[in-house]
Amino acid sequence: MPPDYLRVLESAFHTLHVVFLILPLMRDFLYFLSFLLVNISVNATWVQKGVTVAGGKGQGNTTNKLYSPRGLFVGDDQTVVIADMWNHRIIQWKKDGTTNGQIVAGGKGQGNGLNQLNSPTDVLIDKETDSLIICDSENRRVVRWSRRNGTTQGEILIDNIACWGLAMDDQKYLYVSETGKHEVRRYQLGEKNGTLVAGGNGQGNGTNQLSSPSHLFVDGQQNIYVSDWNNHRVMKWTKDTKEGIVIAGGQGNGEAPTQLWYPNGLFVDTLGTLYVADTWNNRVMRWTQGAKRGTLIVGGNRQGAGANQFNYPIGLSFDRHGSLYVGDYNNHRVQRFSLE
């Protein structure tokens, strides 16, 4: 065999060896980041009539009902985990289309015991430890519950905090919005004080301020996106900066495409496109990078209980197929909108 062919074969075998070494590492990396890495075309459209995947049976505390769902998290297997606020519990619905959900934290009545929650507002899955991290708002604490069968109580991660929203980055830092102090702090799991990463300069509408920050999203570069609820805008803080930039809204409350009205749930896809639950406008809006106005993707058909309507949408997330999930607060349901 000529020497040139030998060199080509040697190079090919080396490349294959490197690929087979890297693939397991990439698989594990993508597993822990799957909720960040959703690829959606900037021209994507969604069916306008949602399908109810959780609740929708009216307000109540049985396992086929919700009572004002707030934050939600969609797992890799399309299990929807929901902060069922006024039922003081976290409940999940699996993809199999069952009518009833499964209580996975709380559900023991309103209280401050380790087996109880009090008005949870947000939840996420820590995949590495297979646990739930919960903003237990009226108990002024962040708690962790194992997802293993037989778990009957949680543990306190952070206490004395007026939390509203949660996010976790690929370095395992936890981000918490604290409404009372109008700030966002970053925590290593196990630490109690955290580091200020957004706001913290009093309540206001300056670019270094927030006013009742609600939901959060953190991308792969550790940029922080904040629903600045009372300022009717979404802010972006680049890592280690002292001021944010307005990337959506900020033009006062209203229903124009340039405006938001008490925004809540957030999601940012791999292209940097922002999706936001525009709660008081009963719609979900999309803002591409650098856009001066948003575009309506679902809702916006006045307040109501129809399949194409919302009654105060709050929680928002996507699954790995690009389907949109919305927590419909006053309709006591979670709606899924598939890509067209």
C-alpha cells in the first residue's frame, strides 16, 4: 500500500478514535443542558389552539386539578413539573396523557414543615442529583426534594429569601430572583448568601435596577434574563456586568407590540430569541435579538378559557421538540402548543 494511503488511513483512525472518546462526554453534557439547547427557527409558527396536558378540570385539589399554576419545568421525557401554588404542592404530569397528575413535593396542607410548602412559585429539575429545587415563596425559602420514590420531605437550601423565580446554569450555579430586595442572586449549592448578579440598587427603572423581578432564564454564557415585572420589561445582564439592557418592553404597560404588561415566564432558544409570557395581555410574545418590537405567537384573543385563549399565562417552557407549554393561571391548566 502506498505511503500516502497509509497516512490517510492513520489520520482517519485517529479522527474516529477522538470522536468515540468525545461522544459520551457530549452526551452527558447535553443531558444536563437539554433544557437550554432548544433549536427553533426564527420563522417558526405554532398551532393556535392549545391542548390541555395538565388540569383543565376547574379549580381544585384533587390530582386531576390545579389551583393557580405558576412556574413549570419540562423534562427531557416531556414530563411537566408544575408549581401548583394555592394547593401548596409540586405536581407532575407524564407524557402518557393520563388524567391525573402525581404529587412529588408538598401536598400536606399549607405550612412550614419540611414535608410542606406554602405558595410555591417556581420549580426546576436538578438532573445531576435527580431532585427538584423549589421556590417556597411564603415560607421565604428555597428547598430541594429528591425525585426518588418514597421521598416524604425536603431540605432547606436557602432561607430568609423572598424568592419568586429560579434558574440553573451549566456550572451548577442556582439563580434566585428576590422580589423584596429587587435583585437576583447567584448561589453555589450549599452556600447561604450568594452573589448579587442583577439589580440590588433599590426599586426603580434604571438600567442597574429592578422592580419586583419575577421569572429568570440563564443561557450557556451565563447571561441572565429577568422578567422585570413591575417595570413591564425584560432585562438582560451579561455575566459580571453592573447594568442590564432592555431587550423587550420597557415602554410602559400596554398591548402594543413594543410593550409588555406584567411579564412572567421566560425562555431563550439557541439563536437568542426570547419568548415571554405577557401575563396581563393574555399572550405569549417572541422577540428576536435586537428587535424593537415583539411578535405574537399564541393567545392575544382576549381573556378567556378557549383553546386559543389564556386567563393570565404565567409559567412558560419548551420541550426538545419545540412545543410550547404555558401555565394558564386563572384557567387552572397547562396548555401545549405544537409547532406547525
